[in-house]
Amino acid sequence: MRAFALAAMVLLLATTGGCEKFKPPMFRDSAVQQIRARGELRVVTLNLPTCYYFGAQGTEGLEFDLASAYAASLGVKLNMYPVPNERAAQAELAAGRADIAAASLTSTPEWTRVADAANPYTLIPQLVVYQRGGVQPRDTLQLESAKIAVRADSAQERILERLKSTVAPTLQWEETAPSGADPVEDVESGGAQYAITDEREFSFAHHLYPNVLVGFALPERRPVQWMVRRDKPALLASVNEFFRGLAASGRLPQMVQESSGDTRPFAYEESREFQAHVGSRLPQFRAWFEDAAAHSGIDWRLLAAIGYQESKWDAHAVSTEGAVGVMMLTADTAQAMGIKDRTNPEQSITAGARYLAQVREMIPERIAEPDRTWLTIAAYNVGFGHLEDARILAQGNGKNPDSWADVRATLPLLAEARWYERVKRGYARGWEPVQFVDRIQRYLTLLEWQPGETRATVVTPSLETPPSGAAPSAPAPVMIPPLPVPAVRAAPPAKPTSHPSP
């Protein structure tokens, strides 16, 4: 779906403002011409859940999706790379190494020295959050006598400064260092009564801090905009035209909503829906699940549980990231597994089982069941590299990296900067593989409860030779190294990939 959406946006922009020959001269200055001549748009960003990060489907994040669409509208490839902080991003623009900075930014005096701010493409509510069981704040005046946490030099702190100078003269707050803990964590731990946070940031943070609730939204919303290199008026105009076209199509608000961190929690009502689908949908796929199980050595009910979580056993299901079919395979995964039609349920199930078996081969053989299976499924969801990062963190924290229970408790740390900056692959939505495995376990249990069924078992898979005739080679067992020293990571490839290849 992502590829289709980007293609649709390119077509829209071509018809509404993308044809250079019809634009005034100011829209055709050397900056745009240089980008087209080099065939590459250079965008600096930050490794944040709201911007740019490695996901199970490859590079993800709202700013990445927007930058990909804009580069496509110019007919060039995207070179998007992260830097540690806003100051480093400003240096990239000042040195001319980047054309645009896109990282959920808001214009400040520091930015105006090196860039011109594009028109805001969204306005983000600023939330006052509090600890469950505490006094819920309902208006700005309540903040004057409270202990408030806010990140130093942030847009939220500037909003508080304006409130103090206008309607709340006795307002006080405590700063959290930009590289330190999230102010929301101060509320969770009891170190602060309230915190100020972006609504989009909180859509991710609330998975980490379940005891923190929203009190109310401040009257001022934060504008989010791209920063364009200074004195490049045509490039600035081109960016503004791009966002106008995207907004006019209705696609921009949809992209903003789809990129939030909210996920629908598992509800027990789903078990009733699942049971109905067992009767109406599963029979047409069961033989293929059983056949795939015979070749992969993975219990058919486990494969069926994954298929249900991915698509609800719908052969024509399509995700917003472009995954398709019963097992929700991306085009790259399908190609790697040797299938041509992702909507063909037999091919989808066969390829999904083969991919899962390959991932399982990467999990050290010393790990006993059922831990090895749950670690495999987590890697299937979040990517093997991120699973290894979580295992490294677990070991560094004195936990067992071979225990699913310990890794399960560690995976959400990959969404916290003070932890993901220590590992090789950076940020991940670490709560998602936890939720994914939890649901697979529930669906598997429901399948085991079906009349005539017994408890599922998993045996060592025997990898089927792919259609190409080249048998996959199992990599050596992965050894867990000591906790690494934080290091600067190389910029990942800009092109989205499929489930990370084993």
C-alpha cells in the first residue's frame, strides 16, 4: 500500500504543481535544478519514532514517508540520514551537505540562522500528563502550583515561557536535559506531578508508561515544518507547493494519523470474532497451513495464528506499508522467498512459513523451547537485528538473553533514547513484538482449544529448497557480545525493505 500511495501522490503532484515548465521562474532556481542534476535529494533527520527509524518493513517514520514522496515528485532518489540532535542537523544545512531538515521540527532563532522554515504541515497538540491516581489537571491555572517536568530548550519549554509571560506569571518548571530521560518518565516515577509533551510523542510513550494519563491539552499547538537551506527560495516554494498538493488530496492528514504510535489493544471480544473466522475462513486455508508445516517443521496452528494476526486469514488484505496477502508479505520478502503472487494464499503461506523457518535458524540452537519459538516470532515481527539488540541489552542488565520472559521485558527499552543509543540498530517500536507474540500465543491457545485438537509442538525445521533451486544456508549461531559502547551509526539505506532478510 505504501508504494501505491507514493505513486498516487506523485501523480497528484504532477497534475497540480509538479510540471516545471508551467511554473514561474522563481520556482526554477538553481537549487531545484541542482537536485535534479545530481539525481538525489539530501535530507537530514533524527532517529526518532515520529521521524525516521528501522522497522520490520525497513525504514519507517512519517518524515521518511513524506521525504520519499517529495523526492519522487522531483524525479530523484532520496538520501535521508540521521544525526544525533538538532544542532548537528543545523550544521548539515549550514555546510550545504543537506538540502532539507525534516525531523518534526519547529522554527527557532537557531534554525533561522541556517534555514528558512517551510509552511507548517501540521499542528500538534501539547498535552499535560499526570500519574494515574493523582490529581487530574484540567486547566492552565492548575499548573502554577505544581511540579512540572519539561525537556530543556524544547518547543514545550518555549510554550511554557509564553504562558508565563501572558496568563500564568507564577508558573515554574524543572528542565530535563535534552539527552536525558523523557519528562513523561519523571511523572511515571513520581519525580514530577505533571509533564508537557507532544501528542504525537505521547502516542508512542504511553506504551512505555502505562500509568501516565492525559489531563488536558494546552491552548497552543506546536507547528511542524521542514527547514530548507537559507536563500533557496525556489526550493522553499517547491516544498510548500508539495505540501499544499498533499493536503488538498486529503492524503496528508491520513499519513499523519497512520504514523502515530497507537495500536489497538487485544480485547477479549476479539476471541469471539476469531472463533467465527475459525468456522468461516480457516477451512479454505487449513490444508495449505498443514502442507507448509510439513515442509518447515513448524506446527500448522502456529502458522495459522501468525496468519490470522497478520491478515485475519484474508488473501487480499493490504497493509499501509505495502504488505499483501494472508501472511502479509512485502514485495521484497516475496521475491526472496521465490513467489510471484502474494495474493495467492498457497504461495503466501508457503513463503511465510519458509521465512519464519529461516529466522528460526538464526536463533542460537542452545535456546530451549518454547523460548526459541517466541524469540523467533518476535524477530519475525520486529526484525532479527532489533531482537539481537534487545538480547544484548538484557544481558547487559543482568538478565538472561536466552529467556523470552527477560527479552520480552527488555524489548520496550528500544523505544527509549538512553537505551537504543547504546545498540547498533537504534530505535524500534519495542512494544510491538511483545504485543505480537502475546496475540499469537492467545490465538494459538484458541486453536488448541478447538474440538479434536491437541497442544501445538514445534520441531526443528527442515528448510525446503526454494523454487529457484538454491538451498538456503543456515548461518552460524549468533553469540551475544558484551554491552557495546555507544557509537555513531552509519546512515541506513533510504529504500524501504521487506521483513529484514535473515
